[in-house]
Amino acid sequence: MRFGDIRIVLIDFYSYEIDALETYLEEMALKGWMLEKFSNLYIKFRKIEPKNIKYKIDMVNDVALNKELGKKLSLEYRKKLQELGWSYSCECNKLQVFYKENEDKKSIIRKRENKDIQALFHNSLSQLILKILFISIILLNQLILIFKGENLNYLTNNGRLLGMSIMIIFISTCLIDLYKLIKFRLGKNKEKESSTLWIRFKGSIITIIFLAAIIGVITIIFEKNKEDFDITIIILSIISGLFLLGYFTENKKDSIRKKLTVSTCFIIAIVSIMVLNNFLVPNIFKSKSNRVKSKEYSLSLKDFNDEVSSEEDIYVDEESSFIANKLFYTANGRKMKLSYELFESDYRFIVNWNFNKMMKWFENKGITYKEIQTNLPNAVKVYTNEKENNYIILSSNKVIEVIGLDSIKDKEDVLNIVYNKIFTNKKEELA
């Protein structure tokens, strides 16, 4: 992002990667951008004439032991390097940045003492563990929705799938960072150029998260039905966590009490979001009305020579993603009530997974379904409950649950209508 002579670059790095960060800053200087300020989330550059600038980033140890002592050590180290010809630039998270202009000597990986390696390792490890813990809690929360639910309707929403994908990518980068950090501690991380590419790649991930958050917020603002905002909750939670980590890792002058207050409020907010996402949101939006009541569906009351008394007697919940589609339809007609839930996917294992979850959920509720013989093709399986008022029809890429057929005597006729409308009016692979 560029604002006149100022350029903001989102980035994600840890203290152990300061050699790679030095190289990156030197590359930017050759392109005409000089470091002005940085944190673990972003770097602020100022436009200059392209030039050779040599950067040096070091950690001042034991700063956290005593505030006054830390400040004294920081100033003493700064003065020492300035006497050696280095100019002070800025600092963050115990890291002080110095530079020399028109320095022709190429950057090299300096040999650090064991105590310096330990300091960089422990500082990076604390940041990394907090980030892994944070994102793991949110990811676990979403996985519970998938594996504990009655079905796989979670997979029918592109927004939720995008949020899940972002979290998986994000936690994967954290695990790779953990591996690279261990290599650094063992003295085996010598790949400076690839490390530069790595911190830039992680910065791209952060940029994608921010863009996704913006898109999510805009969608919520302009979408009349705001039931599909799980993605925004996820992304905004991630961003909040990143900013909190950035808040703690920068050398701010805020008191311990203020930081504890901020962290407590943050924890309360995250817990509230999870409660909202798991319990309140599903119940609140369970009563949402259908988006297009006049839309023609593959199966409706018209197929049973019936019609609704009014538009208010129809309720439709429809979602679609690149993996699966879901349609829940219920309508009160003059002769009967038709309710069904249709789940379809081009991936057979997804349909079978959804069917098995349904069966497991019914089993846990003490409801038994058994397979019955019908005049439908053998590749189509039909199941019914003990009361024989609910039916589940399964094929290779569709499963439909027809609910509440108590008042209908000819169930075979209903099954044939459902089969002809749902399983034969579109291309269906029956394996």
C-alpha cells in the first residue's frame, strides 16, 4: 500500500529472522525505499533516491527484567554503534535497527554468540506459541461445527470454506516457522535468501487475510440476509489476535495494568464470539425467511397436485459452494405439508460422509433407520424410520430426507415422485 512518499508493507517475521529482514530492507533501499518504522505486522518505508544501505539489527538482551535497566542498556548499545559509524533508525520488540549509507560490503550472516542465539530463540518461540495457540482455538471451534453437527451443511458455504482455508494456511505457516526456528537454534538455518522469500510470503498471507476481511465486511453491509457472516467472525478474530500480538511485541510505554486490561477484554471478546458462533447464531438465523419465495424448485407442492395457501407458508434455506449444495424446503399446502432437505455434491465421498453423519446423529437420538426395498433402481438406496413417516433416499451424488409423511397413504407414489424430480431431471451418475 502506497500513500504518496510513504509505503506500508504487511509482513510477518520473528526475531530469529532478522538476518533475512536485513537483506529485505537492503533490497528495498536499492529500489528507493528506506525503513522508517516497523513491527511484527508491517514495515513503513519512506521514498528516497535508490542507494546502497547496509542494515544491522540486533537484540538488546535482558530488557524485560527491569524497565529502567532495559532502557539504559538500549541507550548504551545505541551509543556504542553510533560511535562505530552506524546511524540509529528505529526499534521494536527489543530489536534495534541501525544503518550505514553507501556501504558496498554485501550483507553476510554474522556469527552470533550462543547467548544471542538463545535470546532470539526464546523471543521468537514465545511469539510463535501464542500465535499457534490462538489460531488453534479458533480452528478447533470451526472443526467442532463440522464434526459434531448433524450433517455437512458447513461445506455448502463458500465463505466458511474460505475462512477455514485461511486458518489452515495460517497455522501451516506457523508450524513451518516452528521447524525453521528449531533449525535456527541448532545452528542449521543458513538459507538467508530463501528466508527472505519466506517472510515476504508470510506477508502476502497477511495481506490476503486483510483483503478477505474487507470483502467480508462489505458483504455484511450490503447483504440483506446477514446469516452468512461466519467468515467475517473468523477473519476479524484472526486480525484481532495479530494486532494484539503486535501490541505486546512492540516496545510501548503502556503499564502492565493497561496491557492486562487489554488482554482480558480481548479474551472475553473471543469467548463471546465463539459462544455467539456456536450457539446463538444458528438459533437466531434458524427462523430466516427464504430469499426468493417465487423461485421454482425441483421438488415442490405442485408435484403433488397441491399449492400453498399463502407465500408465508413457504420457508426455504438454500446454500451453495464449489463443493456441495444444500436446500431445505418446507411448505404448508391445502392438502399436505411437504418438508425435505436435499444435499448434493459432485464428490461421492462427500455425499456418503454426509449420509453417515446423518445416520450417526439419528442413532445418538435413539432414532433407527432401516433400508427398505422399493421399485426404484438398485443404485438408489431408500431408508425409513420406525414410524415410516420420514424417508432418506441416497444416490452417488445426492441424498434427500423427506420429512413428515404421516398423512400420506401411498408412500411408494411419493418416493417415485421424489426420484423422478430429484434424481432423474438432472444428470445423475448411478454407480
